[in-house]
Amino acid sequence: MMSQYEMQDTTIEYERIGTGFPVLFLHGWGMDRRIMSGCFEPVFEESSLQYCRIYIDLPGMGKSVPGKEIRNSDDVLDILYHFAKDIVGNRFMIAGESYGGYLARGFVRRYPQMVASLILLCPLVYSEAHRRNVEPLTVIKQDGDFLRTLTKEQYDSFTYMNVVLTKSVWKLYQRDILPAIMEQNRYFLDHVLDGAFSFDVDRLETPFPGPCLILAGKQDTQVGYKDQFALLDIYPNATYCAVNGAGHNLQIEQPELFRALVSQWLSGIES
């Protein structure tokens, strides 16, 4: 069921599913909660593990409306803290994708006592594009006959960063990603919101002791997979996996492997 959380003049749209230990899901830049629920819900539906999943739309994305106080990632983190305190609980898991993975690490830096564990899916490491060690666009697999059925607009969107260009991946892209692209507040994202933090999210006083899963795509053109390996120094209990045959949308390009990796990791931290 969809709900709303209001703070000052910002409205956060969110969805709560299931009961148990809480997990807060943070999607990437310009996306909405569907990119997270689309890939993670099958994991929980196939598992006996009990988690309360809380999927949100970040300010200015999806159905969430940014207030005038939201200008940078510090501001986004501030409202996430209040949302977590009021809605999620005192201690929880965070799952962050891309920009959401950057926000998740900001949360660890500022509020480490609230974070029990982390899942970082193709996480952004550096907000500055010139610092990122990314890969050139390399298509791993494509179905030419299927691609010719797409309109030019669909084709351009689908092939922009995906490296597995098949009908099955398109269906997941169309379900979990394309709607957010069509609905995003481009003016806010392009001209108002500064995605950088004012502080270094990875300069922790002490290494984060909790379990962490880091998943990266070896053909990721947006955040790469090499910068994420360095996170093991500050997340010493992390499991790191660089998936070949996957780009920035790893979860839809290798969905079976994604579900297996997340499911195995969750089972491991439970035991």
C-alpha cells in the first residue's frame, strides 16, 4: 500500500511490504522505487526470511515532491534520516542502487548506529564523473530481430547503457526503469539538485563492522566496477562480486544470478 511522509514542504511517497526486520531501499538518480521493488521482491517472495521492505521515491523522482529546502545530497540525507527515524525504525538494513548506494554510505558516515547491514547495487563511488573508472559501452548480447521492432525512441533509451539487448531484458526495462525515466522531474535533476555531498562519505572514523554485499557490473559505463573494490577497506565484512555480462542495470541483465547472490547473502547473515 502506498503512503506519504511529509517534512516541511517535501513529500516522500513510499511503499511498505511484509513484516520483520526493516530494509530501506534507495534507488538511483532519476529512477523511482520500482527499479528496486522489481528486482528485490522476487528474492523475498521466494524466501522464508522475514523482512519489512520499505521502498521510497527520492525527492524529485517518482511521485515524491521536493521542497525548496532540497538542494543537494546533504539535504536529501537529512530528510532520509527523519523518514527513517519516524517510519523505518532505530536500526535497519539499507539497500542502495547507484546514487542510492552513495546516499546509503552517507547514512553510514553520519548515522552508523542506525545501519545494521548494507546492500550496494552498482553503487556510485565518486559524484564527480571525471574521477570514475568506468568501462566503454560493450554490448555482450543482442537480438537484432527484436531490436528492429522497437521505435527509435525506445531503441535509443534501451541501448543507451544496457549491454544485454534482448526481449527478456527489454520487458524488465520497460517494467522497472522506463516509467521512471518518463516521469522524472528533469528540471529539478538538471538545474536544482546537486548530487554531491559536502563531505567524504567514505572517510569513516572506524571501518563499518556490519555485513555488506557489493554487486557491480563489469561492463558498467556509469560507475564501473573497479572503484567499488576499494570499499572493502572500510567495509571489511563485505562480499564483493563483479558480474561479467552486466552493465549498470545488472539486476535486469542477469536477473537469475542477481537473485541467487542476494538470496545466498541474506541467508548467510541470518545464520
